[in-house]
Amino acid sequence: MARASCQHSLGDATLPVVNMFYAHCVTADVPSEFGVVRLAATARGVVALELLSTAEGFAAGLARRGLVASPADAGLPAEALARDAAAAVESMLAGEAVDLEALPVDLGDRPAWDHLILGVVRTIPRGTTLSYGEVARRAGRPGAAQATGGAVSRNPVGLLIPCHRVIAANGALGGYGAAAWGGIEAALDLKSSLLALEGVHVGR
């Protein structure tokens, strides 16, 4: 990978230095009743998608991962993927069925364990849920429910890899990675609402 040495500023906030260049990307914002959904795509696929985040927080996360928002450098494939992802998210949050696996995702900077677990999570059908333990079992790692929870919480493309469909073994909601931005209660409210859109009602 090529090294980068640039610092980004948003208003008075200075974002972290990018120490290792990963990819150029195109960003897009999707308004929704849950707030703005922020996403980014490279030429390889959707690389980031967040709910409950701030513009500054989302930009900082991209910078930490070595992602540089530059539509001109990312190219037309990335722009097309960003548009397709925005349309899919809009439809999904309107309660429509969406073929999430039809959209490529770019997990190039994720560790092998995350790839394994998120690959299983991506196959969970709309209107159904799996426990963390069951995800681990389907990944060929029975007994690794806690480590599975860690991988799920690090999911960089929420909704497209539907981690809201992973719940606790006792049938409760469990956790939700969006807590990093909106706090635990807001994250659980969001997870519950996303499941309800799909006809699934889960208690805390």
C-alpha cells in the first residue's frame, strides 16, 4: 500500500492523520426517519455505512481506516456503487425487501475472523434472526459466541451486512454497534425498529 501523509479538517475539528493509504472513496448521505445514513464506496464495493453517526465522526472513521473521500480519484464505478447503495438503503428503511447480497461490499481492511463472521451474517434472511452462538456455529466455530459478538460489533457496513438480525441466545436484543455514536439506549431503539420493519419483534 502507498503511504499517505495528509490531515483533514472539518471546521475547527482536525481529523486524525492517515498513516496508510487504503483507497479513494465516494461518500453519500441518505435522509431517513432514523436520521442521516452515511455511506462510502470504493470501486470494489461499499466500504462504510453508519447510522446515528455525526458527519465529523464518520469522516474521522474513514480517515483512521486510510480511506480518502475523492470522487474524481475513486472513479465512476465507486460513484455508481454509492448511488446503488443509497437507493437500497432508502428502500430498506421504507420497509421494502432488498437483495442485500446483490451489492458488493469492500472489507479489504478487515481481519480474516471478521470476514468469516460477517460472511455468515450477510446471509441471514429478512424477517429472521440468529443468535451470536448460532452465527459462530454456522461459521464452523462453535462456542465462539463472544468473539462473534466482537466481529459483529465491528461491522463497517451496517444494514448491508444486517448485524441487527443477530440477537442474544435468550431471545433478547443483545447489543448493537451503533451504540458508539448514539449511546446504548439509542442503539437498542434503532435495532428494535429495524427488526420491526421486517416484522420481527424482540424484547430487551
